[in-house]
Amino acid sequence: MRKRITSLLLTLAMIFSLVPALGVTASAAEAPEITSGGTYGLHL
């Protein structure tokens, strides 16, 4: 029983350690587009 609890805690720790990485990936997908003139999000 102790091994099962330990493995469950380690699994949860690994899942929660991925949460910040998923947030960075999501914000990178919403990055503004770089167009001519060096402006962000402005289409010339």
C-alpha cells in the first residue's frame, strides 16, 4: 500500500511540474505577428 501511495504522489508531482511548461507553450502560440517595420501586430 505504501508503494502505491508513493507512486501516486510522484505521478501527481510530475503532472503538476508540467503545468508551467504548458502555459508557456500556450502563450507562445498567441504571440503577436512581426511584420515589416518592426511593429508587432500591425499589418502594413
